Amino acid sequence: MPREIADGRLRKGAFRRRALLDATLRLVGRSGVAAVTQRAVATEAELPPSAVLYYFASIDELLVTALREVNDRCIEDVGAVATLDDLAGLLAGYSAQDRLRTVAEYDLYLLAARRPDLRDELERWDRALEELARRLRPDRAELLAAAVNGRYLRAATSGLDHATAVRTLAGL
């Protein structure tokens, strides 16, 4: 939770909502989007099944909220990158995080790719990445943006540290 919530009921609600979103990411990482059911999320979060639909109108809303939160964080991370070394560090951090979380994040992006109503999330990511690439390598921006997307996929599929590869790619 980004800020302290004084009201105990609100704090409990925020904690439960966060637990449901985290449980969703763990399920998606292990078994894919199709594994996200009301019962599975509640069990993973150690909450009653009714909590899922209390905090989210549907399983779809839960998945879309998870996608938007992942996208918000990734866009914020990319926006903070000022140098190629920062970019290498960021991608190394993604590679170092729990690989199943990276898989879950990528799977949510694939969900957005399949759904026209979620295209704006993909476009937000692409704009942020293109802006970053233009800042770092205006002469090779398109190539750098594509390479970063590719390295992110590799972080999801192999979990390898890609810091050296990013430095090499930046010199394209």
C-alpha cells in the first residue's frame, strides 16, 4: 500500500484487495490466465471465495486490474530510466524477480493483445518504451525499443540476466 490508511476497515479492505491481486499474479504465473477462478484466487489468497466478488465485480475485472497495475509499474519504471546503465539495471531487476511473476506479467500483456478492449494498455506500454528509446538512442530508437521488448520476453522465458545484452544492444 503506497500510503498509510488510518481507518482500520479501509486498511483491511486494501490489504485483502492487494492479497487477491497478488494471488492472481501467482496463479497466472504458475498456470496461466485460465487458472484464475473465484475459488482458486480465494484459496491462493487465503480468503473466503466471496471476497473475490466483493472487491472485484468479476474475474475479468480482477485480471484487467492486475494488468493495469503491472503496466502502471512497468511504465513508471521505464520513465525513471535516465541512462543505458539504468536500463540494464532495470531489465536485470526484472530477470532477478521471481520468474513466475515475470511470466504472469507477460501473460497479462498477451491477454491484452487478444482483446481489443485492452489495446490501450499495450499502446501505453509501447509509447513509454518508444519515448525511453528516443531519449537514450534517438538514432536507433525503434531498434532499441524492439530489443527491450525482446529482452523482457527472454526474462519471462529464461530468467537470464540481460544487463550485458542491453548494453550491447544499445550500441547497435
